[in-house]
Amino acid sequence: MKRLKWPSWMPVDPYIVALLGTVGLAALLPARGGAADVASGASTGAVALLFFLYGARLSTREAMDGLKHWRLHVTVLVCTFVAFPLLGLAAKGLVPYVLTPALYSGFLFLTLVPSTIQSSIAFTSIARGNVPAAICAGSFSSLAGILLTPLLAAALLGNSGGGFSADSLGKIVLQLLVPFVAGQVLRRWVGGFLTRHKKLLGYVDRGSILLVVYTAFSQGMVEGVWHQVTPLRLLALLGVESVLLAAMLALSWYGAKRLGFPRGDRIAIQFAGSKKSLSAGLPMASVLFGAEASLAVLPLMLFHQMQLMVCAVIAKRRSRDVEERDPEERDPEGSVSGPPPAAASRTAAGTGTRSG
């Protein structure tokens, strides 16, 4: 029997469709009472499982080898955890005229989330950039985000983030750091299993995140959080996020050029330094924001879909730029790496742009 595939002409990430379907389910059938307690407990376990898998998958040897290209990784980290948050803080002037305080908290939170791994690699490959650098940069960003995102949230969001406190810090340690460290410790024994069952674990990842989303939005419905949002506010949020994405794409590209990076590295920096990870941000938001998590993750969900669509166009354009060059002048600035565009496109469609 022929397996159904997502139409290649469809611009919407199918995982976003699943997320929106989960939001709709939470709106129609929110978990209440005892069911809410069960969903909350399952969500807590799902978050712990996610970060255990993150720790078990990260190869310490690969991470240490990647340190050799430290200038590139520092540049990506500065884009992700310095430039992004500064732009998020600058948007505070839009409150309450354009963004509500709750939406701004979610918008600021999205600027604190680490970069993606899968989609950064896929788009870098399509654009003929430095793929190994994208792999390491995305991995370092995700690893740093486990520590930096909660700390930045504590410093910049304060009580607006659902009341960041010693209790919140304890939850972060227990639900994020302890499982991650356990995954690293047990990687020697479980790494082979994870390698052999990547597809199954991908479903576990996404299913866990869908459960987190259902729990967060159910709690938001019960608490009446969604009454604070209007269609006009959502349009305004999309406009602000469009400006944010455009600014980071330009800053990461031209900033890397100013720093003297070759073209292949600039491509990796642009795609790793301009995107935010939905799979890392959603579990963190559920821990940090509590009942306000539904509104907190909305800006991240919208930004995630927007970045995929825009970066897909840019990656194909970068690839065409390489193909149109004269063979003798094909790469005057640095090596061009990565598989041919067709193969890389299949990679992006199959894994890279689904949940990164």
C-alpha cells in the first residue's frame, strides 16, 4: 500500500497543522478536574522524557570536535542569546498599543529560546553551506539554551513569566537539567538503541510536544486566558514577528560577512542564528509559565512556521546563486559544502522542517 505523503506544494508545515489541531481539541474539549491532573502529570513526564532523549542523543565527542570552529559558534550564540533578546526588549515600547502584556511576554520568551538543529542543517544543506558547522552550531545552541533560556527568562521576564521563583527553578532542574544529564550519563548504553530507532523516537518527540501543547492550552481555556486575544492583536503580532525575522536574517548574514567568514560559514550562521526551536521552547514554556503557557507559546508557534517558509525561499535562492556562478569563480570566498539541492530538499521535507 502506497504511503501518503504531505503535498510538496503545501507551504504549511504538517507538524504545525498537528499543533493547530491539538489547540482546537483543547478549545473544544479542555481537560478539567481529575482529567486535568492526569494531563498535567503526563505532560511533566513528557517534558522529562524529551530532555532525557536530548541528552542521550548528543555526542560528547562531536561536540568537542566542533569546538575547533569556535568563532562561528560564538557568533551563532551571540545572535541567539544576545541580539534576539535585545530586539525583544526593544519591542517593549509596543505595549499596550500593539501587543498586550501577555502577548509581549510570549514574544520576549521566543527571543530567549535556543536555535533549531534539524531545520538549520537542512536549509544550510540546500543552500550549499557548511553543513558540519550548522550541526555543531545548532547542537551548541540547544545545549546552551537549557541553561541560558531559564536564566534569561528569570532576568528579563520576572513575574510576568508566570511568577519565576525558587519553585520554578526547582522545576527547571528536575524536569530539564536532571533528565538531560541522565541522558548523557546513560548514552553509552542507550545510544545504539536511539540510533537504530530514529523514526520511532521522532514520533515520541512530537507526540510528547503535542501533549504539552494540549495541557497548556486546556489550562488556558479553563482559566479564560484566550479572552485577552483578538484577531487584530494576532495580526499585529504577525507583523512584529515579520520585522524580527527580517532583522535577524539581515544581521546574521551581513554581520557574518563583516566578520570575514567565508560564504559557506555565513550560510550556516544565517540559518542557525536566525531561527528558534519550537521543540525546545514548548516544554520550557510549560515549566516557566504555568497557566499562562498557552499565550506564551503562541508567538513561538507563529514564528516557527514563518521562519520555515521564509528560510526555504532563501535557501533555494542561495543554491541557485551557486549554480549560476562560473565554474572558475564558483566559490571565491570559501568552500561550498552539502549535497545537491534535490537531495537536500528531500532531507528538509523528510526531517529538517518538521519540528526543529
